[in-house]
Amino acid sequence: MENLLVLTNCPDAAVAEDIARHLVDAGLAACVNILAPCRSIYRWQGAVETAAEVPLLIKTRRERYGELEAAICALHPYEVPEIVALPIEQGLPAYLQWIAAETRP
């Protein structure tokens, strides 16, 4: 069982809430943390941009990643949303088992 922590940023709290609810309701994520707004500075189409964004921390399993990525892309207003997955190397065994149970197809 390989668990992942998936990161994405949303343009506002409403989009963050919609994506988080959809992922949990669909069983693609066991839990989504909606963090406080942050400021992002990035290069897009040759220009340096600054934006306020709302980060999401999404807990899922590797086998659900493809479906989760597709759902985020379908719901996200950005042309190219940030979606980055990191393996969860260690954690409380009961918590990791809970992630697996909540994201079982």
C-alpha cells in the first residue's frame, strides 16, 4: 500500500472547497486539508506573475492518482494547475491504513 500526499493550489477558497469535497465524496482522497491563503510568484508565458492562492494537501493512494489528477484537472480553472505527488514514506500505521481504506475503489 503506497500512500501519496498530493499538492495543488487553487485561486480562491470556493474552488478549494469544491475540489476538496469532490475528491473526498468520490473516494479519491481520504482527507484534504485546505490551508490558509498564500502568495505565489511564478513565471507563466514568459512573464513573472504574482497571485494569492489557497493550497490543498490531499491524502490518497498511488493507485488512485490517475483518477484524482483527472478530477482536479476537470474541476480546476487553471489552464495548467499545479499537481505534485509526494510519496508518504512513513506515518502512523493506523492513519496510513485509514487512508487506504477510505480510498479503496
